[in-house]
Amino acid sequence: MFTLVFIQSTAERVVRTVAQTLLALIGTNVVAVTDLDWPQMLAAAATSGVVAFLTCVVATGVGDKGTPSFLAEGE
């Protein structure tokens, strides 16, 4: 499960999810960036990163074995 391919793919998915969460939270506030509640936003982004990581772990048994994808290659 913890092969180089798995680690790289999972890291990409987690970083992408955290970034998307932060962008979504920033976009919903009609205030200056300095007025944002950064600790709360970072906590929400970290939680989404954990969920993305756990999803990747669950996906190792589905699709292409040992990868964080639910789909087999070629589907």
C-alpha cells in the first residue's frame, strides 16, 4: 500500500483538496484577506486533507490495487 506511486498520488490529492478548501472558504467571505479567520479556515482545510487521505487509503483495495484510485486503469 505505501509504495512510491501511492505516496506521490496521495500527496497530490491531499494537497489539491486542502488548496481547494482554502480557496472555497476565502471566496465565501466578502472581507479583506487580513480579516479572515485563518485558524478556523486552516482547521477546516486540514480536516478535508485528512478525509482525502483516508479516502485514498480505502481506495487501495479497489480499482488498481495499491493505488489511491477507485478506478482501474483504462476505465
